[in-house]
Amino acid sequence: MQKIIQSFLMTILFFMFSSCSEERLINEPGNLVPKTVLEDSSLSQITVNGVKLHSEAFGNPSHTMVVVVHGGPGGDYRYLLNCKELADQGYYVVFYDQRGSGLSQRLADHVYLDRGIEAISDLYIELRGVIEHYKTSPTQKVVLLGHSWGGILASGFAGSYPNLINGLVVCEPGGLKWNDIKYYVEKSRSFKLWSELSNDAAYMDQFLTGNKNDHEILDYKLNLLASKNDITDEDNTKPSSFWRSGGVIITTLFEIAENYNPDFSENLQNFTPNTLFFYSDKNRAYPTSWANKIGTSFSSVTINRINGVGHDGIISNQQVWQQQTMPRIIQYIQSL
């Protein structure tokens, strides 16, 4: 991995020090990572609670709405775009990058840290704002489809606002209580991997040192650390995996979680509709026993195993999505 990173860094140094007619600084928008909606007005975007979000929708706006909630924290919805096919099946599909993530607006770390545990509530309020922006009638049904961290966030939202949604689909939420989330993260990452990433990050610091709110540099460094994971059967090296990571939000949300131990299952029993729960057979950190354990937090749940893929492949693998995941989601929505 270090050789790959060295190659990237040599390319950066070439642009920094080669003679050219226009100076290009690595922390300027668009030089290291794609521009956010603040810097590129051509990107599809909405404004929710004063924050500009990268967002788009597909399908008939009057039909049942499916809001797709991506993983991370600090990921984006690019790897979930197979869900657009639900629009061809008669549903209104909404995507958005969460604040500080993907191509959405970046915020300083103190914006999250000063809010403490309320920074989690702000993400619920943001999701509510996305729903309200796209919803076209009071009777329109709304279903949340959350993957990984998105499944955790969607579950917490269902407990906080049980009357605002009609259905909930979650794909391998690592856990809902903070101790379970930490356990899953440790189980799904080998010590060898973290040691390698730590060494590579330290190596990069010799060339790319960003302050705590140098978003372009921090996001780029996080992008470089994307890798394959043999435990969860993920491959984040593919160009379609993501647009841009959110280095600040992932760091600050984990710090907040360590300080406050959030429980995303709190009040979840108040959400009475059945929840559709997916897990994969190739994620060795997510056996059936773990899926059943996490599933106990829901008042009613149907747990399905998706065969032939790992963590992301539940949705990102087009064949598996079309043959296994999507048909079950459609059947579930029709039952609501």
C-alpha cells in the first residue's frame, strides 16, 4: 500500500513544484478532491437547516418515497446508486450526502463538538428536513433505506420520529448501542490492517499535513486509506465506491460517541411497523448470531441473509441487488 501512496504523493509534488503558468495549491477546491456543492453550483443540491446538501431524486414525486441513507460516518451515496432502479419499479427515490460528507457542505469541527450529543440529533433533524423537502403530500408514504452507519442513523430516526415514516429497511447496522458498535468495528478490522493504515498515515504526514479543518487535505488522506477488507468482503478501491470522504465529521462523531455513549435503539420500540433487516453471508464479522442480537432492538423485524456478497455488496453488487435485495424490498414496501 505504501508504494501506491508514494505514487500519489509524487504526482502531487510534481504539480506543486513544476513550473506552470498558474499556481495550484493542494488545499484549494478541486485540486485534491471533487468540489462540494459550495464550490460547484452545477451539482444537484438542496438546503436543509442552513446546510447545503448534495442531493437528487428519481421517479414520480407523488409515489411512495424511499430515502437512501449512506454509510460512514463520512461516506456518500455513490456506492448505493443501484437503488435508482427502484424508481423504475414505481417509487420515488431520494439520495443525499449527509453534512460534512461526500459532496455536501463541510463544517468546522467545533460545530459538532460544541453540540455534544446533540450533534446526533442534528443529523436526525437533517434527515427530517430532507424528507420534508421532497415530500409532496401529507399522505405520501416514506420508507428509509439505510446501509451500515446509515442503518444506525435511520434506526435512531425511527425511534425519535416514529410517526414520520411508514417503513424501515436496514443493511448490516454494526450495532445500535455504542458498545456494540465499538465491538463490531474492532471485529471487522484486523490489527494488521490498522497497523498498516497507521504507518501509511504517518508516512503521508511527511508530505501532506493538514490542520484540523483543512477539509480538502484531510478528505484526500482519508480517501487514500480506502482499501479492501477481507473480513467484511468490502472493496473500497473501486472508482464507484465514493466521491469524497468526510475526514472531519468521522473524527468528531467518534469523539462525541466516546464521550456520550449514544444509544440509537432508544425509543425504537415506539416504531411499530415491521423492519426489514439484511445481512450478508460473506461478512465474517456479521454472523447470523450478531444479526439476531441487533435485531432484538426492533419491535418487529424480518431478518434476511443475502448470499454471495459481503457488507457493501448487499446493494452495490448489481446482480445480487436485482436478484435478491431489491425484490425483497419491493415486497416489503407493498406490504406496508
